[in-house]
Amino acid sequence: MKVQNFINGEFKPAISGRLIENRNPSNGQMYGSLPDSDKSDVEEAFLAAEAAFPAWSNTPSEERFKILNAIAEGIDSLREELALAESIDQGKPLWLAKSEMIRASQNFRFFATAAMQFSSESHASENTSINYTLRSPIGVVGCISPWNLPLYLFTWKVAPALAAGNCVVAKPSEFTPVTASMLANICIAAKLPSGVLNIVQGLGSSAGEAIVSHPKIKAISFTGGTDTGKNIASIAAPMFKKISLELGGKNPTIIFADSDLEKAIKTTVKSSFMNQGEICLCGSRVFVERPVYERVKQSLLEAVNAMKVGDPLHENTQVGAIVSKQHFDKVLAHIALAKKEGATVLCGGESVEPEGFALGWYIKPTILEGLPPNCRTNKEEIFGPVISIAPFDTEDEVLAMANNTEYGLAATLWTENLSRAHKMAQQLETGIVWINCWLLRDLRTPFGGVKSSGLGREGGWEAMRFFTEAKNVCVAL
């Protein structure tokens, strides 16, 4: 499949003519290409967005709603085709890709509605004045999305930007370009005006950096690795751009003895290894209260050893392929490091070659035990099917271990003690806490992390506020 850029309503190659290979993670084979875009392509996309902005920003909110809702309907109508493309492109199981397409359409539908409900604030000042707040679209904004949940997170950024009246220059990951290109066709069918959404394909180091450093792209929304986020901040901050950075995680799962252990174990298997562990919200450090530690450990081992690793298109596959050879090697290097740091590999710990897919990039789901809290394995994001497990005795002990990382995205807490749950939710240094569940999302709530897990919040009114500029107007009475 030959993917192209989508600029000013048209598909076109990179101006340079250069291409990047696109490989299927399940078998390692090249099956397509994408443009190796650079600042020339970004400039072309910016000029198209800049020209489209006056009309789009003044389009009535009801009309924006109709167009964005039509995009949501278009995603729904092509759900099967999009899911298949996502599974082939990313390596995730097909059944999981299908569920992600539901969320992709929900993102557009949710923010389509928000376009009609976003309102200004007014404050009366004791008969002396009235203050009201105007919120205007920023202009041309940049949206850069990752490879782990490609269309899911691409739409999570693009939809609120468009709903707020901005025009967008967007870049999907070079590892997973296909569904963003398919979305462009959906936008054409939905009659999104040319230039409102422009999709530039290519490397982060060229196309992505050109978006970030463009002097007239006024805001950057990025989801990806923490090191890349730091680089984006170093470029964007001196230019006084608005930035929203959703970065890495080293999330704790805390299981107390009083919890519903059957539910906790079942959910922990999912929260540890869904999407091959390639979700920033996956729980990679599992802490279990000592009285039930052996029981939980053995149950996890039994469940994980039974997980089927293999062909992403097979309906029984639970763990698919790692997204790229580069990331495959990185995860295996982390496992090797863990062994040097004293880990006992309870299960997995190695690559696997499913029958018929010997050249694909597969890693057995891995559980590590016996690691000290301060080791690199327990502090650095691996972003693969690898977790560590350890016992704890007291609330204070597990809080110290859970917070002992530079990251602070999410935590999962299992307990039936209501007071403990609320108290620990306040003390955990994360942007999200799930109590007796995982990955239950309400799109109205703020999403994001603290510390090195990011800057700013996405979701609901937070996203609409990020993609607008506030102006206070004061009228004396």
C-alpha cells in the first residue's frame, strides 16, 4: 500500500520524492511505503491550513457539528476495513483494533457535540462591571500522534482541534501511517473543506520537527515518548507556543488482600499485556499485599502462560506482534538488563516464532520477580509485554514504591476499603487513578499525567480550552 500526504484536500507524494518503507510487524515484510516528508511539505500543508482558517473559524458551530459527526459516521461505516488495516500496520490483534475503531468514531462524535456546547463565562462584579471571556480558535495547530493506538489517538487530537475552529497540520507515526490516510478519504466524503485538515507523513526527526519548529504553527499537541517530549518542549517553549504533551508511564498496579482477587487478577492480566503492553496506561509494576502474594502470583502465571501469541488476524490471538524491529530489540534489551539486575524470570523473557510467522517480531508475555525498587527495570518505561511483581506489607511501603519513579501517568488500586481507596488516590503521584477497574474512560474527564508523564490535559473541556485562546472583556456599568 502506497500512502501519500494529504494536503489541501489532495493526496500527493513528498516534494523530494523520497519514500520510507512500511513493514508488517507480523511477518517483517515490506508491504508499502510512505512519503519521507520534510519542512517543504510541512510548509505546503501550513499554507493550505492558513488559507482555510478564516472560513473554517467562522463556520457556525452547528455546521462544524454536522461535518465532524459525518466523519464519525464514516469511521463507523468503514470499521471493519479500518480495523484490518490497523492490525496489519501495527501488529495488534484484530479484535482489539475493532474496539479501537469504536473509540475513534466516538472521539469525533463527542467533540462534534462539544462544538455546539462550548460557551463563554461571565462574571458580575457587584454592580460595578461585567466580565466575560471570549474563546477564539488559535489558528493553525500541529497534532503529532504515536504508533501504539494509531487512529484512536490521531482522532483524539484532531477532533477537538477542528471542533474549536482551528485548522490542523497533523503527523501520524511513520510506523503506522495507513489509517490516518484512510481517515483523509472519510473527511473528503464528509465534505470537510480543503485545507482544514492536512496530514503530513514522515519521520519525527524531519516532518515532526518541522511542524514543532514552524514559526506560525501556534500550538503543538503531542503523544509519545518522554525524551521526544523534552525535545519538543525545548523547541516550542522559547517560541511561546502552547504545548500539550502526553508522555510515558511506569504505572503501578496495587492489589490489597481485601480486594476481589478474581476480578483483580483477570483485569491485571489485561492491564499488563493488552496491545503487547504497548499502551502508556498499562500497569508495568504489580505490587501485591503479602498475605495473598503467592496466590496472586500463581494465578497470574497460569493465566499469562496460557496466553496465545501469534497471528494478529487470528481471532484467538491475545498477544500480537511488536510494532517494529527497532522496538522489538529495545524490549529484549530491557529483559536482558533485568536479568543482570537480579530478576527471576517467572515466565516469558524471550522472543517467540509462531508457526508461519518466523520473521515477525513477537515476544512472550514476561513476568519478573526479585528486582530492587531502585533498579532501572522498575524505573524506566519498557513499553512492551513485560511486568515486575513484588510483595508489600503496609500502605506507606507500597505508596513509596509506587511513587518511586519519574513518571506519574496512571495507577490502578484494588481494595474494598473505601477510606483507604480515597486516601491513597490522593497520595498516588499520578494524573489518573482507577479503583477496582482499569481503562474505564469518560471522555468528559481530564486525561494526562504529572512529573515526566506530561504537561497539560486532554479530554472534554480541557481539550477545547487548549485549542482556543481566552480573552477577557470588562464592561463598566
